[in-house]
Amino acid sequence: MTARTPAPPVVADAPAPPPAPSPGPPRHVAVAGAGLAATQTVAALREAGFDGRVTVLGAETVPPYDRPPLSKHLLDRPRPTWLADEVGADLRTLADDVRLGTPASGLVVTGAGVELATPHGAVAADAVVLATGAAAVRPAGWSAALTLHTADDARVLRERLGPGARLVVIGAGWIGAEVAGVAAAAGVDVTVVEAAAGPLGSALGTAVGGLTAPWYAAAGVRLLCDAQVVDVRADGVTLADGQVLPADVVLAAVGARPATAWLAGALPRETDGSLRVDEGFAVVGAPRHVRAVGDVALRRSARHGWVPGGHWDGALRGPEVLVADLLGVAGVLADVAPYVFSTQLGHELALFGQPGPDDDVVLRGDPSGGDGWTAVWFRPGADDAAAILTVDRPRDVGAARRLFGARDLPRLDRRLVRDLAHPLRETALT
Ligand SMILES: Cc1cc2nc3c(=O)[nH]c(=O)nc-3n(C[C@H](O)[C@H](O)[C@H](O)COP(=O)(O)OP(=O)(O)OC[C@H]3O[C@@H](n4cnc5c(N)ncnc54)[C@H](O)[C@@H]3O)c2cc1C
């Protein structure tokens, strides 16, 4: 999961190539990336009856695997969870040509097709799907810190985290919280340092994110907020107030950015590297045979505005919409609501929709009680709910999923929402 703002502001470090007409249904689709979005794209192509050629380029040398278990099962699952088992789609049987250990290193787009450069020669195709995911952020000067994004990162981290080891996690976001919880449960001495006033601030805002702060002490984790790291070394970190935190392992968990640097000026990119795509995942400003999906994509949604990637469900479900539009078999394109899940510090979280910084937040249930709670973000002064976060409330998860399945944002009764006696789904205004 990446800690990314909903709509990066400035466009393009390169001029947009002029949009060109689509050259018609492709006979050869090249997919750059071999993760979840790539696997789902190839599976969706075949499910839609596409019998043309599919070539997949993957930077990693191992078959596609699932990333969420890397943090949640960091210490109890030493092998990757292969996507062929997890989502039931095996690239090796679905694609004609799967080249692992072969990163795409450049893209040339013409009106009729594309050419992808690789270290072992070029691949020409009629259409390209960019699904190269994201890379963990490691700020300059933090080379002594580990990051967690790949199975190899997980192996290195696992080998260093024996009982009694001192771990300093920089960043109380989704991944920092998950790693802190599993490490502390295994007897690691964990300190989490967060520059903002509370955890999960960039995803939920500090007011709601701050409600998770007590979970850290309850799990045996020391949490330091409003704490700025000024120096990172292999043996610890130094904070702006001079405090030194000794460590055997330092983990930088300060977000991820779309892995699109290899595109250089071939396509218009946002300042964070993401690619703006329309409802059919066509890259805005490029011919329609250039598509992007998963963590690289900043998707236009009628319901939510611009939706960044960075979450598993978008990479799982986006490809089906992309393929339907690419092959011209789409009816009305599905506008999949953003959905993030997380298991952290003994709690189950599910976030539907996209909270806005100016939204009004209504709480349902008591965060200090034991029955779970739910937060609902309402558009300022309105009944439209922009997002719902459920914490340890499986019944609200089902209701929230349904509420965000309609064309428009759900309209809810703020007064009823507060009251746990009213099932969430019955708070909808007609
Ligand atoms: C530790 C961790 C825990 C997570 N937990 C959750 C969670 O609980 N809930 C949730 O919603 N999301 C979670 N996520 C996020 C989720 O896993 C991602 O959103 C999802 O994997 C995105 O899929 P993707 O296919 O876009 O990218 P990826 O899965 O990253 O796949 C992209 C692939 O492309 C490859 N690649 C990169 N550059 C190139 C290139 N130039 N050429 C060819 N290949 C290239 C990469 O090596 C990678 O294999 C987690 C992520 C991590 C790292």
C-alpha cells in the first residue's frame, strides 16, 4: 500500500504526445510488469476470448506473488504466496511469452503500435498495458534503512528480526503498523517513529488515524509521533530533538511511488510518477492502445474523482475493465470503488471510498470500547458519504461494500449513522 495523496497536482514532466485514433483490436498485447495487475490483465484477456499473442515482461526473477502477506505474515510465512495459487491465474499458461528478469527499459509509441525496449532486445506489439507497480520510497541519506516491498526485502528483514532485536520503524502508515504488530508479537523490541501527529494520517487524516494510536502500546510497541528523523544509521536513528534511538534494524516505511521512471519522457507522468488514466484505463494524452493499471495508475472515477493506485483491490479488479474497453466488448464501464484492507496490531480495517481533507467525520461506535467502530466521511455539509472505514466490524464491511456499489456516492442519515443500533445499510436515505 502506498501513502499517496488522492490527486497529485502538477502534470507532466514531458509533453503529452498527440492522441491518435485507435488502430483497432490488437493482435499482440505486451504487458510491462509481472505482478497482480499484470496477471489479472492476462487472465482477463483470455477470459474475454482474446486469442492473439500476449508477451509479459517482469523485472523480478520469481513468478508473480502476492504482496499483502509480506508484511502480515512476515515472520510466519517464509515463502512467497504465489499468485497462481492465490488468484488462480498462472501467467505461464495464459501468456505466450513470459520473460522474467527482463525489465522494460523504454517505450516508443506510434499511432499503430508500441515498442518496448529490454536489456535483451525490443518487443513490438499492437497495444501495451503498463503494470509495473510501485517501489518503496527511501529518502536520500537513508541507505542504512531497509524497506519492504518485494519478497526479497521480506527475506532480508525476516533474517534480521530475531527475538530481542531492536527494530525502529520510520512511518506509522499501513505497512509500518503491520510490521510493527507482527514483530512485537514475535518478541522484537519495536519503536515506531511518525513525523505527523498520529498514525495513518495520510490515508485517514490525523483525527481518525489518531484513534489507532492506543493500539501500539496495547501491542507492546512504543509509538513516537511528531518525531522527525534527521539521521539514519545501521545502528539507529537520531530525531530532530536530539533523541537517539538505538536499533539493530531500521525499516523505512514512508510510502511508495509508481515505478515509471523507465518511461522517461515517453508518456505524460504526474510528479509522483503516476499515469493518469480514463475510465477504461487508457493513458490520458496517449493513443488508446496505451493502457495502465494497478499501482502505476491514477484513475478517473465519476464517483470519487482521481483515484490513486497503491492498493490490492484496484490491481485485482481494474484489469477486467481495462480489457473490456481495450477489446471493445465493454458495455457501461464499471467504476470500482476504492477499497483497502489491513490487519494491524490485532485489528481488522476496511476502507471503502476516498476520504477528503475537508470532509466531516461521523463516528459510529466507541473507539475505546471492544466492539469495533466505524468512521464515515461526509462531503462538507452534505449527506453524501465519500468514504467509510470499518474497524473490527465485519457487519459494516458488507454494508459499506454494497453502499459503494451504486453509481453515485451513498447518501446516509448522519444521525442514524452514529447509532450502532441501526444497521449501517439501513442508514441510507432514499
Ligand atoms: C508489504 C506490502 C503489503 C501490502 N498490503 C496491502 C494490504 O493489506 N491491502 C491492500 O489493499 N494493498 C496492500 N498492498 C499493496 C498491493 O500489494 C499493491 O497495490 C499491488 O500489489 C499492486 O499490484 P501491481 O500489479 O500494480 O504492482 P506489483 O504487485 O508491485 O507488481 C508490479 C511488478 O512489476 C515489476 N516491474 C517494475 N518495473 C518493471 C519494469 N520496468 N519492467 C517490467 N517489470 C517491472 C515489479 O518488479 C513487480 O513485480 C501491500 C503492498 C506491500 C508492498
